[in-house]
Amino acid sequence: MTNSTHEQGNSTVPERAGRKEWTALAVLMLPLLLVSMDVSVLYFAVPAISADLEPSGTQQLWIFDIYAFVLAGLLMTMGSLGDRIGRRKLLMFGATAFGAASLTAAYANSAELLIAARAVLGIGGATLMPSTMALVRTMFRDAGQRAKAIGIWSGVMVGGIALGSVMSGILVEHFWWGSVFLVNLPAMVMLLILAPVLIPESKDPKPGRFDLMSVPLSMAAVLPVVYGLKEIAAEGFETSYAVSLAVGLVFAALFVHRQRTAESPLISPALFRGRGFAPAVLLNLVASLAMMGSAYFTTQYLQSVLGKSALEAALWALLPSVLIGFAAPVATALVQRGVNRASVVAAGFAVSACGFGLLTLTGTDSLWTVLTAAGILACGAVVIGSQLTDLALGSAPAEKAGSASSLLETGQEFGGALGMALLGSIGTAVYRNDIPDAAPAEAHETLGGALAVAREMPDKAASALVDTAREAFTSGMHVAALTGAAILIASAVLAAVTLRRIQPAAAPEPEPEKALI
């Protein structure tokens, strides 16, 4: 069955997707899974890479971070480019680049080559993510089916991030560090073979001239802000990071001005005239803030407070992901049965707020409480993300699906960095306030510093310092969680107000027998 439309009465009704489209969706999930996994796939590989390639401290940071920076900086450019040259064409270009860069990274014999390969992986990722979402928008014209497909898309993306660290730990334990990159190759080869057969090409029929000036402006807006937020989360507030944020905001203002005045802008302002698009982007950013802000604490809690190894912590962290698979389908079913989308999204924020609330009840030995809180938080965030993604893509013109997707994903990058910076800074401030003045200087900086210096102290003093530091970290997590809960409750109210008049996705019509779902 094709995705064309047919006449029914006096209205044009989109045909429902059949087996071919749902099979194509499964193919599209392969690159999405791998791109999301690559955010965390170096989690366990860095020590082995350091021993083999002997990078400097700065090079090691770039090996880890350059992928996310390039990805964030190019999302808007690649989304707009896909609208112009064709999303399938861009998808296949990205898959080729991603596969070649994965092969190069796997056998890199120097830190410089690995950094370059990771940068090309970021370029490939920036083409793949908006292309997959835009193709979902164009393949699934029926609102009900599109909502289901986007729910699957959201679950795969969140699950990939959790799976990446675990897979890297298993591979590094049994093979060499390059194996974490080689797993990308079979999926990319399969995509290159099947995409021309299963995935229809789609693009803007009247795209206009590509605005080259907007490309450096978009990167100059995104990269300094993401860098500043990430460094504040990792190192604390410093003047240089504040300057980086300010520079990014200045270029962001210039970028917005360019989009409003250019004859053929990179991101069409018409997107924001669609009902619900702007609130969806903003609220989705907040959901990402909650997810990444909570992960900042829960990952440290599992390792540094409970004392689990990195691989053990990653395996435990997979448990909350089990609940994610049920969240999006339930939310989609509720909306399709007539529950107002505003209520579902507001409920998602309320559920995530409950997850933060549960974090405030943790002590220094509360494994199951933390895992339950993380699961509740993730469920709420997936409900929010799937519904807002469907709303944003549904309100955007099909010919601008790539640009709409890239804006959503850029907002997620901002939200994640902001969540770690905001909640991380709050937790760090409480931690430092609770550490006694007499404690060593290293212990005043981070919990990791306290654990490191405790190893060199006498047993009794070390035990006292470790207990105090773990309690201080947990107290910081409590205050950060209260802040996160307050933000989410306010967002629930905002969602209920701004989305209440936007109609839910249309209920699906009876399914043709030859359709798969």
C-alpha cells in the first residue's frame, strides 16, 4: 500500500500505511539506535583507548565530547538540507559517512585520527537523526499510525542511550576498544541495501535557495551555549563559561534575525505559525532537561554512593528502561481514544515530577528507590516526548519535516545540557556547603574527589570522610530533585494551558486487511 491519498466524500483522506511502511520503519530504527548509542558508547572504552593511544588530557576530552558537539551544531543545517535534496538521499549519505567513520575509528592509531573520526561520526549522526524522524512524518500520513510510529521512535532513541554504555562495557571486556565502533557497520550496510527498496524519497518541491550564511550562524549559536552549559555542569561556574554562553546567545539572536529577513531561510519562520509547534519545542526541551538532569545524579549515585563498578551501574541502570516500552503506546492509545493531548502531556510532566519527588526520599543505601524513581521519570519523559514530537511534526508542513525534526532535536540537546548544568550546579553547591571545612581541599570539589583522597587516609578518617561525602551528595541530589519537580509541575500547568485547544490526533479508521498494524 502506498502513502498517497484518496477521495472519500468531499474530503481527502490519507491512506493508511501498510506492511511496506512498517518494515521501512524497522529499517529506520537501526541508524537511530546506533546514533543514540554513540552518545554513550565510549563510557567504558576510554580507559582502554587511553592506554593504547596515550592521548593528552585535552585530547581525551575531545575524543569523548566532539561527537555530541558536532551533532548538536549541525542538526538544523542537515534537517534543512534534507528538505531540499531529499531525506532518503541525505539518510544514505549519512549512513555511508557513519559507516566509514566507524571503520576509521575502530582502527585509529592516534588520538588525532580518532578525534577526526568521531567528528565525522557526529556529521553522520546529524544527517541520520532528523532524516529518520522526517521520513516517519512523510511515510505515515494517517495521524493515528504516525503517533504509534513516533512513539516507537522515541522509545528507541531513549533506549539506545541506555544501551550504549552497557554494550561498550561488554565489548571492551571481551574484545579490543575498536569493537564498539565496528558494531555500527552491519546496520549501516543493511540500511544502504534496504533503504532504496523500502523507503520512499521525499523533499520540499519548492525549497528555495540554500542559505549558506545561516550555517555558520547556527553553529555559532548552538556550540558555545552547549559547551558552556556542559562545562558548568562538569567544572562549576567560571567566567569563561559565562562568556561562552553570552557569545552563543548573541549569535542566536543574529541567527533568528537572519531567518526572519532572508528570502529563503534555513529554518522557515512559518513553522512557528503551526498551532502547537512552538510550545511543543519548548516543552520537549524541558522534558530533556529533566531526563539528563536526573541521569547526572543517578549514574553518580550508583557508582560513587553505592560503590558499584561502572559496568554494574550501567547494567542496573537498564532496569528503568523496561518501563519505557509501555509508556509511549499507552499515551498514544489515550489520545486516540479522545483524551485531550494537553491532559496526557500534563500528566506526563506530573509523573516525571513524582519521580523527582521519590528521589528526595533516598538515603545512602537506596538502590531500588533510585531505580524506581529513574523509571518513573523516564516514563513521564517518554510520554511527553512522543506526544510533543507527534504534535510538532503534525503541525508542520510535510515539506518542512526535516527542519521541524532538527529544531526538536536541537532543543533536546539544549535541554540536556541545561539540565546537567542547572541541577548539577545546585547539587554541587549543596554538597560543598555540607562538607566540613576541615576536610581536604579535594573533598570540597566533588564526591569523586572525596573518594579518591580517602584512599590515602587512615581507615577511621577515610570512613568518616566517605560517609560525610556520600551524605552530602545525597542531600545535594534531594535539593536538585525538588528543583526539578518544581520545574516539571510548572511545565505541567503550562502544557495544560497552551495545548488545551489543540485537537488530539484523529482516531484511526478501520484498518484495511492488508495493512500490518
